Amino acid sequence: MSPPSLKQAIGLNTTAEEADQAAAYFAGLQPRRWIRVVETASVPPTVVSGWMYIEKPGATGKEPIGNRILEMPENLERTELRDSRSSFVAYVPVGSIKRGKQLANGTEGGSTACSACHGPDLRGLGPVPRLAGRSPSYLARQLYDLQTSNRKGLWSPLMSAVVAKLSPDDMLALAAYIASLEP
């Protein structure tokens, strides 16, 4: 069973009272930095293990990052033990953060400033969600899903025009910049 399926199964078997308790608990958590964004031209060779990328055992050297985001645990053992303080590194192409900042500020290609809805520090504004410090692969996936109408949330239509003309390179750059911000 995949992680989303597990969450769905739990949700379908939760009482209203349990859902309220869970919502109160999660609403009380303070965001903390758990992903370190690093611009680089090359990355360690990787394999997929346990729903995440890890360094390929026995591999040496580096490979070009290309045009991708590569997130992996900083300490695999702690992550596998589900240590909530275990952190990740997100490798992104060189120049991504600067370009993403320009896109996010609305100063490149006629983009809309993210702060217009997500607040001046991108930490949310009323019911509009926090973006700062989130996983860059999560952010890129959400931008893509919004652009392709695969995300169907109540407020999703408000993002249609904002994401309509974003290229995959734009999404990568935005995700790199936003993830590099303090949550």
C-alpha cells in the first residue's frame, strides 16, 4: 500500500472527534527547516529505496544533475528509523534559486508575485497555505498538478492563470527558491 493510500485508509476509519483532535494537534505544530537546498552541477549516483532516493551503495564519483531536483536523506539510518529530526538535502541545478526568486517576485516573464496570495514571506495568508521551506519536489509536483488540473482543491482554480504558462524549468526554479526559504 502506498503512503497516500495508507493516509486515505486511516482517514476513512477516523471518527469526527478523532479528526478534530488530529487537526488541533497538527495546527499547533511549528514549522521547522528540514530540507537544505544545495545548488550543484553534479550529484552522487542514486537508487530508489523505501520511497526515496539514496546514494547508490558502493558507487563512487558524481553524475550531472541535469534539470532535476534530487532530494535524499542527510542521514539514511536516522531517516529509516523515522527520526522526526532527520533532515534531507535537496540538490538543484546551479542558478535555480536566483531564477526562482525572480519568478516568485513577479520580476521575470510576467509572472505573478507569489506573495500576493501567500503573504510577504510566503508563510501563508489566512486560508492560503504556507509555501516557504516545503519540500521542493512537493512544490514542483503541486505546480504541475495545478497546471494540468489534477489538483482539485477548493482554491485550486485561483492558481490556473498563475501556473498556465510555467515551463518545467520555471517550476523547478520556483520550487528550489521557495524550499530554500525559512519556514
